[in-house]
Amino acid sequence: MAIAIIKCNKGFYGRPIGRLFYFCTMAEDLLIITGTKKEQYEALIPQIKGLLEGEADLIANLANVAAALKEQFNWLWVGFYLIKNNELVLGPFQGPVACTRIKKGRGVCGSSWEQKKTLIVPDVEKFPGHIACSSASKSEIVIPVFHNNEVVAVLDADSKELSQFDATDQIYLEQIVSLISFS
């Protein structure tokens, strides 16, 4: 079993994560691992929990989740759109500049919001009504974020590679957004 020790703000403790033994509740640095996509998510989720623990500010938490995902997976773009005045408005993100506002039902993000389900798009050029915020984006996944059974935001991730996202991403990204408190 590998042991990962990370400098923490709140002291050291350990718990097993797959083949790793993770120490910390609030990391000052993110432990980036290689391995299967599943192993990467399983090492990242406890670190995200540590980042969120004790922090009530939504924007700070969204920013740290986007940064953690971008650092671990090096996607082209990852971030959040928040529902405000019945449209998606750009929130915290990592990557190139992005579309600022998206209408319900438009593009992958607006469609995910409207359908209230995760959408995985292997080739964005083949998605009807795709909004090209970046011509470098080739594939995309959008996860709706729920609070009180209503969509309050979406997590959007774009890749420079075709068919980057799959059911593994869906499972773990849905877990990650469920950790964020929108109350």
C-alpha cells in the first residue's frame, strides 16, 4: 500500500483510499496521482471533501472544486454555471474564457439543465445546437447540480480529445457535485 502524506492545516490523520493512504482534512496542496480514471477520482474525492470541510462560502467551494478537477485531469475547461434569473450564468471555472450566459435548452449546458440529467457528448460537433465557447473543445460532460430537487447549477467539463468522458466520469462527478452545499 502506498502512503501519501500531505501538509495539512488541521493536523494529520489517515484513511485508506484504494491503494493510497490519505492523510489530511484540508490540504494546502493537491496530491495528483496517475493510474486509472477510477483510481484518480477515488484519490481526489477525499481531497475535495477536505477542501469543502468547514467552508460555507459557495463561490470559494466551487472555485476549489473546479481547480482540483482541472489540476487532476488537465481538461481544457472545467467550471460551473449558476442559475440566475432563469438562465445559466458563468461561475467559478478554470480554463480559457467562456460563454457568460446560456439559455435553458441551449447547448449542452442548457440541455442538461432542461432535461435534469447528465449529458456526455463524445463529439461536440455532432451535438445539435452546440455552443462553441472554444473551438478547441472536442468532447464535453455536463452534470446538473440539485438542491431541494431543483437544478441550481451545472458542472461543465470540456476536453481537447474526442470521447474523453464516460460513465466513470459521470458516476464520480455526480458524487463530487453532491458534496457541495447550496443552502
